[in-house]
Amino acid sequence: MTKRDRTPKTYTRLTRPLVRDSRDEPFRETSWEDALERTARGLRRHRGAFGMFSCARATNEMNYVAQKFARVVMGTNNVDSCNRTCHAPSVAGLSAAFGSGGGTSSYEEIEHTDVIVMWGSNARFAHPIFFQHVLKGVRNGARMYAVDPRRTSTAEWADGWLGLNVGTDIPMAHAIGREIIHAGLANEAFVERATSDFEAYRALVEPWTLSLAEKVTGVPAAAIRELAHAYARAERAQLCWTLGITEHHNGTDNVRALINLSLLTGHVGRYGSGLQPLRGQNNVQGGGDMGAIPNRLPGFQDILDPAARLKFESAWDTVIQPHYGLNLTEMFEAMEEGSLKAVYCIGENPAQSEADSEQAVRRLRSLDFLVVQDIFLTRTAELADVVLPATAGWAETDGTTTNSERRVQRVRRAVTPPGEAREDIDILCDLATRLGHGWKYADAEAVWNELRSVSPDHYGMTYDRLERHQGIQWPCPSTEGLEPAHLHGRLWERDPERRGRRAPFGLVRHDPPVDLTDEEYPIRLTTGRRLDSYNTGVQSGSFASPLRRGEFVELCPEDAEHYGVVVGEEVRVSSRRGSVVAPVWIDTALRPGLAFMTMHFPDEVDTNQLTIEANCPIAGTAEFKASAIRIEKLPAPAYVR
Amino acid sequence: MTAIPLGVPRRLVEFTIDGQEARVPEGSTVLDGCRAAGKDVPTLCQGDTLTPKNACRVCVVEVEGSRTLVPACSRRAEPGMEVRTDTERARHSRKIVLELLASSVDLSTTPMVAEWIKEYDAKPDRFGPAAARLNEEPKIDNDLYVRDYDKCILCYKCVDACGDQWQNTFAISVAGRGFDARIAVEHDAPLTDSACVYCGNCIEVCPTGALSFKSEYDRRAAGNWDESAQKQTTTVCAYCGVGCNLTLHVQDNEIVKVTSPHDNPVTHGNLCIKGRFGYQHVQNRG
């Protein structure tokens, strides 16, 4: 067994702007004036070949200004954030069905529901405080089902665990739908009044008998039947999901397949009944709401809608491109093709967070100009021409963020940022001024009030009211009242006019993971989070967690015995894209043929060298959850005395 | 279709506290009424996010017609009740409780207790220096928590917060019976060998500082813990999309402690390990 340095890499805050004249040089510290002039030059040069990576962890206000910078100063809709690597499929799926991309329920409702389905979500680890609301529900008598390839700590609380094969969520959902229809448990009145395409859906799921689903998913037919009946018979039911659903090459289809179940049973649009995608970053909901996505203006207003464009064009005194911009995934592809030459990356670390990280680094290197604005010199910042030291959104700036239940809450400055670090909005406005747009905002509230004036869903949320109500959930069109905390109550209206657009069933087909297992790569690798760590570990690596044990490749006891490996022994883990060395951990929550790794310790073991960049064609999210790997025992080390 | 449950409208209950009219919503406790009326009733084991445990008896009041003193924290207000908070009998009982606790437990970090001892003229020293104490060294077996059972009054709040009322981790329990009863982690294991997930929700409810953050413990030991110099600012956690509200306690531009507002609809005062302890990266200022 080899000794491995287990101290996580800790990052020190950036305190001065860094620049270099060519990529082979080391960085040197410089003045803000120099750094911003260089940035302005670099961006001016590439108007028309520019992309903005906004930050799903910064405030709504910063995201609003960043997308406005892209659209007004740079004249492009190429603006996106790491929502692309996690929940973009949830937004796309929910928008397609209901017209808006937020979770439909509130946390509090799950305490008063009858059936809770946690699908592809280890909320006990990844969203611990949300899970406390789930546990209240369980203690109030709700039945809980966990659908997950691993028997996670969430599944330990479930009445039933459906341990499906990775990437067979659609067969499972379709089989549940078919069973509900055949058992006569569909909510026919709701289906008739509020949905469309039901006949096509019925025909689509008809082949997915319980026994076929058992063969494909590996879950006993009786267990699938039990979940179908429990969900359909419940007075109220909540369907929650996380990245186990979205991080697939067909993530949006997966989301649609789950939404279908809620349409079939009428478990949406009522108190206690709804759909809850649990978001991974503190403001990944808000970033999209603010328009930091390539297809929507602030407040979920479609760029293709001429009336919406006109409103923003007059508010911003500009011309908005009448077509969608490139999303994060497409921007990376455009770098490869050479049609995207300059990137402004704020608070993101795509060099380590993207699937197939080697490819991502190569593409970033091919840029003509890269400016990174962050609080640390991340792996991505190391590739840049200019690095601008920013503030930590949640503790060093004022503003708001929006959580998974669409609650907009106040973020407040508690500590003074180090050195010459400046606030994101301040930097953006300075750059805008250098590029010919003299933007000035007195403070974050001024930005927010501008947003309120163009987004009806946010109009009623003054800072004052946000403070008084401890956050307000959108939509909030009026400064007087509050809307119900759940969305889409309109679907239950008797008057067809008020009921509005019918919610269509998603006609989606099973498509197994792209990276097939075979004799050479026999093991299915899936990835996820641990309780005490976060994403690429840049933030969470700095505190002394007693739970942290670094990166391992986790195997079930049977596989470990098969390969003759023990806990702590280093093995070679290879996929069709890359190969890493990682120590073994044995976890009884896994089953033969299934391995697990996290993305928390990329400086120790770069898991994303193994993952596949097979993207959802609709939302652009990569298939982090399903790679094919093989495990090789390393030759016994030769000890040198 | 299910209507939104608004619950039965809560009627107001009218009763008197020290002769004054008091009105509280049905289901409120006598303590709620006392606090609304601005009466200073001391509490230790009572927690605003927890079910009353009736362990410490320091909140007792007199209720007309009741043979025994009544714990204000758990007794529901009833129409026509006559509550007296400041009678000789109630004051005497509080005094004895404070004397027994202060003589056997280190209350040096318990907020308010010094004032109460003065107010009720309690004399913990009268039992002499031989009064039973645990006399244990604080347990420091990890980098986040310190457990100093010399300061434990056995109020059970940590057991409830770790158990079925909030965290559902069940790392903390009561070991031993009678005089030997004490709070323990899995029958006296080190924290690192227990089910503990380091959410800190037990520390959040501990009334005496028996459980404390190591950041606070170290600063106190170094004489560098100054609550009067600390500013509290509530913001939102950056670690996931749940949106937990964090109250950052900042001293000299350093975050020294993180809590959450107990009335917050997202957290109800609870956090996870990342929100509670994951702030250090911000202040790696080189």
C-alpha cells in the first residue's frame, strides 16, 4: 500500500489582479487599471466571438448585470452558467410541461404529504436541511420511496428502495405509468382537463410491462407495482429528484418521464402535491431566473418573443439578438471550432467541473483571450490571461439568491474582502464603462430594483419585504399580497380560460447510457456528492472535517473480492477516455458491477478524466452519472531500501 | 382535490399573569404569555425549536388551584388561569434549583445565569467545596467540537436535537441511570467513532456551553473571545440550493461562529456540516 498525501489542497484568496503577456509566462501582479484595460482590449477584439460564464453561486444582482453585460455590451446571448452541468434538464423539462422552470412546491409542503418519492437524489447527504423537512413528513406518516442505484443514506429512511440499473429511469417511469393506467388509478378528470397527448403517452408506455421493466431496470416487478400504486392512490404526493435524473445524456427526457407521472395522477398544482428538483448551487435557480442563460431574458421571458425583446431593448437602450445564444456546452464546442475566441468566466471552475476534463482544458487553452474573475486561483484561472480578484458572494456582498423552492432571500455582507478584491458588479460596471456603456449602480438594491421593473414575477419583492417575510417565493407580481407557495394551481381551475395552456405529456423513449459496459470496461461508474464536501472542493477543502477521507473508488464487497483488492489499496481505474489511480473503499450500498466516485478531490484524483462528455441534446448536460470503467490491481510495489 | 389546510382558527385564551390581563393564542404556553407580557422568567432546558422536556425546573410559576409549582415552559395557558410568577414560593424554588445546579456544574459560560443567581439570592457555595462535580477534562477528539461535561446540566436538548426532533442521527444519548446518568456519545465513544455527522445542531441548542465549537473554545482559552465585539449578520449559505440562512458571528473581520435564525422557514435553526463549518475558505487571506 502506498502512502498518499491526504491533506486537501487549500486555496489562498486572490488579493491583486494578475496578468501575463503570453501563456508560457508566469502571472504577475498588477494594478486594476492595467488589468481592466487589458480585459477591455481583449473583449473588444472579439465582439461577435464572445462567451460569458456567469456564476450560479453569486447573487441574483450579479447574474443580472453579467447577462446584461453579455447582451448589451458584447451584443450576444452567449451567456450561461454551471446550471448546465446539473439542473438545466429540470428547467428545460419543467418549462416544456408547465411553461416555467422552477420546482412546483415548497419545503414545508413535504411535511404534510402522504407519499414522498426521492428519485436519483441522496438528499440526506447533498441537501441535509431539505431532508429534515422530508423526515418531518415521514414522522407525520408519509411513506417514502427511494429510487437510486445505490442504497444511499436517503434510502435507509425509505419504506421501499428501488435499486435500478444506472440509466434505466425512463423504463422505470414508463412501467409505473402503465401500471397506473392499467390499474384504473389515473386521475382521468385531471388528465382530460389539464393535459394533452395522453393517448400518445398511453401507447408509448404500453410495451413497458412490469416484467419487461424488471428485466431492464433490475428492480423486482412487485416493488415497481407497489410504488405505482402508492403514488397514484395517495391524496398528496411529492416527487423529488436531483442529479441522478439530470446528469445523463438524455437528462431532459428523464425529467419529462417523471413529470408524466405527476400529470397522470394529478400530483401537481395542489398543496402537498408537486415536483421538487433539488438544486445543487445556492443560486442556480436565480441565475436562470435573472436571464444568465442563452435562451431567456430576466424573469423567464423568451428571447424569441418580440414583445419581450422590445421591452428590454427600450429598457436597456440596445438591440437584442433575436435568436438563442450558445449554452455552456455549445460554447466549449465553439472553442474547438474556433468560432468562440474570448471568454469571461466568473466564479466557475470548468477546467475541473466539466466532464472529460482534459478536453475542457484543451479547449480553454485554445481561446485567444480568457479572463477569470474568482476568489481563488482555480485550475481554470491558471489558464487565463487576466485574473481579477473578486469577493465571496455569500459573505462579502449584498444582494439576493433564490433557492430550490423559488424563495428569494437576502444575502448580506458580513466580512470585508481581502486586499484589493472588488465586488463582481463593480468590476462588470467598470468594464462596461471602458467599453462605452457608463453603467452606475449605487448598490445591489439599485440593480434589484431595475430587475423588478423588467420582471413581473419579481416586481413585488422589495428588499424591505424580503427582509420582513424572511424571503418571498416567486411569482410575486404585487407589492401588496403574496401568491400561494405552490405553482400551477391554474391547472385545477374549472374555467378553461383561467386553466391556460394544457400540460403536455412528454413522449420520451428509453435510451441507455452512451458509454456501454463490455468485456473491456465491465463496471458501471456513477458519481455523486458526500456530506461534508462540495463540488470540486475549492471551498470545502479548507475546513477540518472529521468526516473527510479523500477520494476513493468505492466498490461492493463482491467486486472487491473478485479483484482481490482491500480497503486503501490503490488500483488503476480506466475508462475509454482516461485513467487514474485511486484507493479502494468498500461500500455495501453498492452492488456487483457498480462503482462510485465523487468529484470533490480533483487535485488528488481527477474523476472527470473518466466521465464522458455525452450531452443531453436539449439541455446540454453531460452524462456524469454513467461511465464504463475497468479496475486493475497494481503490481506489488518494489520497495527500495 | 385537497384544499390548503389553514388549520382551525386559533382562539385567544384570556388569563392573568401577576394580576394583569394576558391574551395568547390557544395552544400557547404560560411561558409564551409571560414573555409577551415582558415578565422575566428564567429558562435553561427550554428550547424554542424543541418539545419541552421539563428537566431543569427553573421556570416554575405558581398557578392558582395547583398543588405543585408549574413549569411555565410546558404548561398550556387555559382560560381564567391565574398565574403568579414572582411569589415567595416560586422564587424560593428557583433559588434552590440555581444553587443545586451552580454547585455541581460549571455555569461560567451559561448566558444570564450570573444575573439570576444575584436576582434570586442563590448561594451555591453553601454546600461547600466538596459538592459533587464531575471534574473532567474537556473532551477534544476532533477539530470542530469540544464536549465539556463539567458544564452539562442534563437538559436533554442535545439528545432531542440529534434524535427524532430534528437531525435523526441519534449519535447522542443518555448513558447510565439515576445519579450516574450522563449525556454520552454512543455509550462514551469518541465523537469520531460515532454516528455524528458534525451538523452542530446540538451545539446550537446547548444552554450552558457544555457543547461548543472548537473555534469558540480555543478563543476563550486564549482570552480572545469577545461577544460584545462580535457582529451578527444573516446571509444565505453557498453550499447547495436549499438556501439555509446563516448568521455569521464576526469578530475582527473573522467569522468565529455560524448559527441560523430559529424562526427561519428553511432551517428552523438547523444547519449541516458545510453550512456550519465550511466558511474557512473565505478567510484564507494569505
